[in-house]
Amino acid sequence: MNSSKHTELASHAWSVADLLRGDYKQSDYGKVILPFTVLRRLECVLDLTRSKVLAEHDRFKGQDVDVSRFLRRASGHSFYNVSGYTLKSIANDSSQAAKHLLAYIGAFSENAQEVMERYEFAQQVRRLDSAGLLYRVVGCFADLDLHPYQRDKKTGEVILGEDRKPVPNVTNHQMGYVFEELIRRFAEQSNETAGEHFTPREVIELMVNLLVAPDDDALSIPGTSRTVLDPACGTGGMLSAAEEHITRLNPSATVTVFGQELNPESWAICRSDMMIKGQDPDNIKFGNSFSDDGHRGKHFDYLLANPPFGVEWKKVKDEVENEAETLGESGRFGAGLPRINDGSLLFLQHMISKMKPVTLDGRGGSRIAIVFNGSPLFTGAAESGESRIRQWILENDWLEGIVALPDQLFYNTGISTYFWILTNRKAKDREGKVVLLDARDQFAKMRKSLGDKRKFVTGDQIKAITRLYAEALDAAGDPEHPQHGKVKVFANEDFGYRRITVERPLKLRFEVTDETLTALAASKPIQKASDADALATALKPLVGQVWTTKRAAWDALRKTMAEAGVPWPTGTPFQKAMRDIVGVRDPEGEVQLVKGNPEPDAELRDYENVPLDEDVEEYLRREVLPHVPDAWIDHEKTKIGYEIPFTRHFYVYKPPRPLAEIDAELKALEVEIQALLGEVTE
């Protein structure tokens, strides 16, 4: 189906908006149009076997038998309807439209009814009926041709091609485009972002290519069977693309898809789409993957997702933290928890927990592809939740590669995005290696932007990136393989570092000023240990005096206080407060000691990230001591961190333009401005 055809079908469905205007707000149009489109598609798909299902239903009427499996077999799908109604017959009886339509919905199999319940369809039926619009809306959808096969307009018979197979009309894949167009329009009307519901098709195609491409040979074997999970499946676009890719390689392959989705409308569309395609709709779970794992204990061959970027997980905080604390590494979140305002790395941990284990003979294992923004690459300091998660992934050698994509590819954000590709079955020659591929220049400009989407990846560019990634994997396995400027191969340890704390000694001189006396009188530790006002008054004669050592200062202070009849307290809080107030930082001052060792100056404390494969003391000697010879490392504060500074690895220095060139350009502009001013004056 060409783009004009799917736009035409979507426009037919959306034309109902003209009927709804006035009785419905624009933001509510989708609440009617989306479920009616699903209903009409289900009706068209079941049309061919309707009489067989009704006959089978009549055969078992009155018998105490679970007939659902017989009815599913008769319908040829995982769903069915046992009523004699159609949307056309319901539209022809306007006075009974609501009653008959609700009865029609109630005659569907339970899995189809659940889809309509998520749309709150019964509520919309009653609302339309009370507005006198129901039979007109039903009539409009009854005229929408969503049959999977072409039919003779007179007889209604399915048209067969030269190969005696039915001629396609609206395939499942094409129906996906119709759904997406409707969702995009709904999102625009309701002031939402389309990207919350679906991912651009070309992005999905590229993602599936990179996920599955290394397995092309294995997938072509007769009798191949694979399972695919998307824990944030939206309307199911990624699941459909993965299934199509595998069956394109091997038409006899069996692909079973699984998903979970939190948005009711998206879940309903995905579930109905899976029903239509012959998949088990029960595999598409509703709910939050973090707090209510719909696929607990299951493992899959392929896992892929485009989770929402930068979305907080505060609503499921208690459940996630409880699992992390009670189950630890045997649960999903034992590696660490990211900051509350971005749950991206929770999704990745959830997916890793569902990888198939690799057997001793090398079988099993899984592959994962997930879309992230830049944050999961580097957010979080050493030993933060994010850093621990990255460390866990790299130390387990699961990260195969990261692909940087062009910006402005998605409907709801213009920021740069990345594919992370993970697997627990790396080839032997690629173990311990990570591939970084820079594909940020692989795009074409759209003639008309859709939300924040102003760029797309062409078919040729998808092939080029897929080929480049395959070559990158070859380069990871063979150091002699020719390198490409857009590809870099690293060892896992290259992304690790030690966060060292560089200390310098606290150096002080000691002096008494008017400000010193004011601070002493106001100090809480001084007030607790002594009469602070009397102490400040006693030391007034010392204003202006300076001492180079603490001992000399303390001797003078004690003597002056004794002469004034003010005792010198001995407690540590008092001593520290006096030192902090009377002492003044001075690069030439006395080094302060604690138990015979230099006391570090918190204000001069610095931090350095040292690669894991480098000796920190050697780093100190080379990078720090030439500038500050008295520095040292506090090894007790050293932390291990992991980050993937993608942009830094591909940064190319561009020297500034010569000054003469800039000067010439400025002069040319000056001449142009003078000419324009002259025209205005004339």
C-alpha cells in the first residue's frame, strides 16, 4: 500500500471528527476514532469465517462445554465473534444502535473484549448515543474497507491472483501505518507527542537490522523458532518489524512475540494487531514492567525497546527499591538504581534479566537492542547507581556496541540518540571488546517536519549503517582488519577509571583582627566552652599581630587571656574553632599536622579520573606533582567508575579560521552595510 492509500484510509476514519465537533473536544476525538478503527479491522478480518463460527456456536449451544477453542479454530484466528451483527446492520437501526453495538461487543471472545474495555468503549457508545451521533459514526466505519484481501464489489467473494492466492488489500503491516497515522493525528489534537506512542518506522528497521544481522545464517535454518520481547511495546511496531525481518530471511521460521505496555490505547492497538496477525494476544501484557512484570521468569531470544527518555520512576520507587534490597543480584535491579528522574537503565536491567542463559556447548543466549539518549552513557559519578550499572554490564562483557544516530529523528525530541546492542553470546574473537559506531551523519532532511522529527534515515543509509556495523564487529575480532573513521573498537576496561582524591596540606598563618574577635564572640563552640564575649575582649590588645606558627600564636593567646583572667578551655571543639578563626590560609604558612601527618585542605582538594590500566602514583608524578609538589593521593577515598564518553572519542579538532580571512569578511560586510545605509538615505 502506497502512502496515499494509507493516508486515504486514515482520513476516512478521521472524517468522523466532523461529526464529533461540538459534542466532543478535539483532544477527545481519538477516544472514538481509535477503538472504532480497531473494531472495524477485527470485523473485516473475521468476515470470511463468520458463518463457520456461527454454525459452530449453534452446534454447542446448551451444552456444558468450553467451546472457545472450537470457535477459535473455526474463525482461523485467536479471537472470534458469535453474534449475527455487523456495523452495517447496526447503523441501519438507529433507534437500537447502542443496544445492538454493546451486544455485538459482548459477543467477542474475552481477549477482544478486554481490548475494547481498555478504550472504555462502552462509555463512548453511551455518550455518542445520547448525542444522537452513534448510528452515524457506526455507518461511517461500516463503509471503511479494512479487509485483508480484495473482494468483488458485487458478490463479496475474495479475489484470487494468478497463483490462486488471495490478492492483498490491507495487510497487517499496512494496517500498522494506518494506526500510526491516526495516533499521530490524535496526539496532535490532544497536545501530546506522537513519540510517546510509536517509533519512526525507519528507526525500527535499522534497530532490528543491527539486532538480528549477526544471526542471519542461523535464522535461515529450516524449522527456526525465535521469541521476541519489547517491555515498552507501544503499538507493537518493533515487534512487528522483528517478526517480519526474521520471516523475510526464513518464511518457514516461527516467531512468537511478547510485550508489555502501560498506555491503555497503545496496549489495545498492539494487542488487537497481534490478534489479527495470529499471535497470542495474551503475550501482550498491560501494566508497568518495573512494578508488575508481566513476563516474570521468562527468557527470550531477542529483546528490543524504545523506552521513554528521562522519565522518572517515582511512582514505582517502593517496588523497585524493595526488589533491589530483598533480591539483590538474583533480582532485576541488583546492579544499582539510577537517579529517580530517569528510569532508562532500569529498562535495560529488566531486559538483561530476561536473556537466555548460554549452555556449556555454546547454545542459547540472547541479543538486546535499546534506544537511549546520551544520559545513560555518562550520567552519574563513580560508584553512583548509573556508574555501577555500566560497570556491571561491561564487567560481564555484555555490551557489544553503541551506535550514535542523527538528532531530530524522533517525533517527541530533537536530541541525539543511541542504540545500545548487548549480547551474552559474543563470538570468542570479540570477547572483551566494545564497538562504537558514529552514524550521526547518516540522514536526509524531511520536506515537512512532524513534531520534532526533521530528519529520516533512507533505505540506502540503513543498509550502509548495517554493513558498517558488521564491518565494525569484524574489526573487533581482528586487529589487522582495516579501520574506518566512523568506527572505534575499545576493550571493556577502557571505559573504567579510578576517581582519585588529590589532597594538599593545609597551610596557615595566625593573626588577630577586629573581624577575628567578632567571629570568636559569635562562635557556638567558643560560647559553649567559655565566655565568648569576655574572651574576645581579652584578646583585643592582640589586634594586628601575626604569628607564623600555631605554637607561637597559642602561647601569645594563652598568656593574654590569663592576664585578663579568662581561662583557656581544653576541649577539641574549642581548639578547632580557635584554629579555624585565628588561622588564615597562606601558601607560605605552616603545614598543619594531624597525628604527625599533614592535614588536608578541603578547599584545595581536587579529583582526577585515571584510566584503570594506569598506575595512579605514576599519574600523580606525571600530571600533578610538577604543578603542586606537596600533593598526595588519599587512597581510602578512591572510587571505581565507568562511563562511555562517545562524543569525546569521535571529536575532531577544527582549527579556527585565519584572522586575515575573518578580517576580510568583516570588511566586506562593512562595505555591504554602508551601501544599504546609502540606499536608505537616498
